[in-house]
Amino acid sequence: MLASNSGVAWQSRDFRFYSAARLLGIMGAEAQGVGVAWQIYQITHSALALGYTGLALFLPGIFFVLPAGHVADRYDRRSIILACYSMQMLATSALLWMSLRHLQNIWLIYAVLFVVGTGRCFSGPAASAMVPTLVPMDHFVNAVTWGATVFQVANATGPMIGGILFTIPLTHLFGGRLAAFDGAPVVYAFTLVTLLCFLSLLSLVKPRGSGEKKGFSLKTMFAGFRYVLARRLLLGSISLDLFAVLLGGAVSLMPIFAVDILHAGANGLGLLRAMPSLGALAVSLAVLVFPIRRRAGKAMLLCVGIFGAATIVFGLSHSLLLSCIALVIIGASDMISVVIRASILQLATPPEMRGRVSSINWLFVGVSNEVGEYESGLTAHWWGAVRAVVFGGVASMAVTGLWSIFFPALRKADALTAESLIPLDKRLSSMEPVR
């Protein structure tokens, strides 16, 4: 039975609507990711081509991440998110149209993914900065934990749905009438439905307060970047995730493992993609009952080390069962890191800076995930998939040891409260925050 205060965030009406919208939106995006990866691998049979999908999603961050944070702090965040997801609906419609026409030009797919990445670049900081306005501040860590749980539920079900939909033989089930929808088109149609539901639910959310409509300037745009550099606690927590996942991520190579190493096919790919989320979901439920109260920084460092070790096991495995177990451990260890990092990010940042600081975090997360996919694809192209994943796991463990030395503020972080984190960061930082 859950502790009595384990669900306090759900008392807030806006948090309930936002979480439901986010569940459906992420589920559709993850299903679409499986469809795109499988489609590109069918066309090219190339690890490098899979890596380019991550690069296409990340590139908008290089150009727009600082303006995106500025926009999130200056304008209504809900309106920003609604506009971005409307743009992503158009992009998914384009993917559906291309798949129905059986177009084999992967550069068109990359162009659409660039549009999707642009929408995520602006919606990510706005959504992250909006969460504290949906619940009372003393419920915030609980909201972060539940938000991560919702994310993992969607991450677990989305890839499985994508894998199942991709392999449903509509031609046999309904005769020849739906033959054109076999494969990727049915996945993209499902994503369109989830995006429409997301927009409908988010329109019901009424966050407290909104961005301040002030003039644009380079000084205010770069303020978030300067703030993160000035705060060793923030810089350490964000960059630890950056390098660990950048080097240790193996998600983009799962089609290769599913087909060539584990011989599990599209359904196996959906299963592999779901395993990290199942591990993360189990841990998130445990954290709700037993919240992280002390030694948060040390817990984060330990979990990133476990993440690297489990990545090595996955890379060396030739058993579907062992690979699934390793991925469960990867997801479980990453989940604790996610909760701690997200709590530090918001609690150690003043409200007027949250959009810009969140945009810097979004850039780092984008580098670790999307550029990490490109890095994995490139190293797999050079060395082979197994060696690339094993090298990434070893490098992640090395980063953990180095960060424990270079960022004492992260190692010494204790309770996840503003009263604990802000004084610690001020003592161990050499600069005052820039507003």
C-alpha cells in the first residue's frame, strides 16, 4: 500500500490533465520512434542511417535552444506547448503521407524529424518550467516523481504498441482494403490520434502565472547559460547525465541487436525498447513509497555507475532474456538519476529563470539522447554494434568517477529541498546567479 502522501500531486486538477496529456503524447512519440527506426533500417540496413535519425532530432537544439528558453520565460508556456504539438501533428501527417506513397528517400524522413525536433526544442523548456505552476511547491518533488513515472509508463507501452502495430497483418485481417496501411502507416496514424488527444487535454490546463512579456535581448537570452555555468551543482548534475548517456546509450542500435544478434524481429525490438521503461517504472513506484530524503548526490553518482555496468552486460549478451534483464537495470538506475536531476534543476533555480535553465538542460539531454544515437551509430559503423555498446558502458563508468571528483557540490547534495540545495550551491560556486 502506498504511503498516504505518495499521491499528493494528483490532488491538483491541472497536474491530472497535464499528466494524462503527457502520457498520450509520449506514448505516440515513442511508437512513432519505433516506426521510423524500423522503416529506415528496412530501407538502408545501415547503423549509420539509424544514427542520423537522432542527429536530425537534435540539430534544431543547436540553433534554437537559447531562444526557446527565452520564449518560455517571457510568454505563456501552455500556448507555446500547444503550438509546438500542432506543428508535430503536421510532421507526423507528412510521415504518414510518405509511407502511404512508399517513398524511399530517407532524407525526406530526416527533414520531417528536424521539424519534430524543432517543436520539441521549444515545448521541452516550456513544459519543464510549467510543472512547478501546476502544484504547490511542497508537492513538487512528488510531482516530479509521478511525472517520471508517467514518462516511463508511456516509454514502456509506446514502443510495444509501435512494434505490434508495425507487424499487424491488416491485409489478412481486413482483406485488401487496408493493405496500404501495413507497416509504418498504421503506427503514424496511431501517433496522430495521441497528439490530438494531447492537444485536447492540455487545453484544459490552467497554470498559475505566465511568462513576463519583456523585450528580447542577447543578455536575457544568454542568462540561463551563464546561470548554469555559475552553479556547480546544476552544471555537475546536468553534465553527468550528458556524458553518461551520450557514451552509454544503446537505444538507436536496438534494431541491429533485435535482428542480427538476438534474432527477435520487430516484436523483439518493441520488447527491448520497453524493458528500460519497465525497470524505471518499478523504481519510480518504489521511490513514491520510499522517497529520496538524504544523500541524493551520492545516490545519483552510484546509479550512473550501475547504468554503465548494465550497458556492458547488454552489449555482450546473446540471450534475449539476459538482454532484457540488463535493460531493466539500465532503466531502473537511470530513473533515480532522472528524479534527482529534475528536482535539482527546478528547486535550485528561481521561477523567473526556469525556462532558460530548462532550455540548457534540454540541450544537454538532447545531446545525450539524439547525438548519443548518432555517436552509437557512428561507432557501430566503425567497430560493430557490440564493441560500440561495451565501449560506451565502460566510458560511462569512468565519467561517474571523474564527476565525483570534479563536482563536489553534486557529491555533497543531500536533501531535495530548495533550503538544502541553494545554500550548498552558493557555498561551492564562485559566481552569483545572473538574472
